Amino acid sequence: MGIIVDVKGETCPIPLIETRKAIRKMNSGDELEVIGNHDASKAEIPMAVESLGEELLRIEDESDGKTWHIFIKKT
């Protein structure tokens, strides 16, 4: 079972901070789903994932055009 971090309604830097906190608590092979709706965070989180050496699995947009889901795997 993966970890879910819901940061809808939050703006920078909160989504990035919460994502980093969750990644630190994860074990290798664990998956994280970050749910948000702040455009800048949608761009910043994948860059942070790469710089941390973790695996960005995918980014999915909801049909509302605002909410996104970022899936990350701890390496």
C-alpha cells in the first residue's frame, strides 16, 4: 500500500516540504502519491524527486483540469 500526501489548496513551499517529509519516512520500494492543485508545485516536485535520486513514476491530471497526482517510487 502506498502513502498518500494530499496538499490540495496548499501553495509553495508546503507541497514540496510535505513531499520531502514523506519520502524521508519511506522505505526502498515504497510508493508515494502526491495530490495537489498548485501549478508551480506540479513542476517543482518532479524536479525535487529527480535531485533526490528517487523515481518519478507518472503524473496524472484529473478531468477538472486543476487537480494533479504525482506518483513517486523510493529507490
